[in-house]
Amino acid sequence: MPYSLMAVVLLMRLPLGIAQELNPHDPAMIADGLNRSSVVVIGKFAVDWCWPWFDGWHCNGATHVEESLYGHWKVNDAVPFRWKEPYGPTCLICTKLSRLDGDRAIWFLSKRNGTWRFSGPHLSWCDENVPLDCRDAVVRCIRQRGMK
């Protein structure tokens, strides 16, 4: 088999193997997210506004906390977010946080350079949130680590 064809076959099989391992209920995946997070909350992400500027859309939004699983946020608090999105289409869909508007999920968060960021487990290409049906697994992992 020519090397170029073999490379194509390997690249086609690679996502299938990875997708099988990315189980959001897997304690190892949850522990990975906890290692990089200072806060874990259940809530709804909402975009407050996006304003056009020279270098793209400058946006503000928040994750509205319904339950705090780990960290100092209280119910009805809002974890503020600021970000910038490029104009027009992009292949880097992860930079468009506005696509998460209205999503209710488990959010792993960390603060870098004074700004809150998503820091969840590497369950997908973009890593923003964990499905709500994983709540028990996340709580169990937090308790096992003595975090709460």
C-alpha cells in the first residue's frame, strides 16, 4: 500500500478510536477537568451582548449558576465571561462562544489573567461543557478527591 494511502486510512480511523474513549461519565475524564478547574457549576450560559469592533465581535455573557458542585459560587450568581469572536465564517468554531447561548450543562471553570474560562474535560474538540446526565459521576469524583 502506498504511504499516502496508508496515511489517509490511519487518519480516517483515528477519530473513530478517539470518539469511543471520550465518555463523559468516565472518572478519568472528569478528573482531568477537575485538575484544570477551580469551579464546577450547573447552570445556563447566556450571551448578554456582542458589539462590533475593528478586530471582531467583543462579547459579554455569563453562566447563571443553578447549583454549585465545587467552588465559591452561589445559586443565582452569574459567572461573567468576556470574549472576542471573529467576523464571518471560521473553521475555528471553538472561538464562537455565542453558539453556546442557552445551553444548560455542567461547566468546569477556571480563572486566567482575571477572566473566567471554560476548562472542562477534553470530551470534544472544544471542551466547553459536560452533559447534565453526568452530574452523579461528577459529584462522586469531587467527593473521592476530597474537594467538597
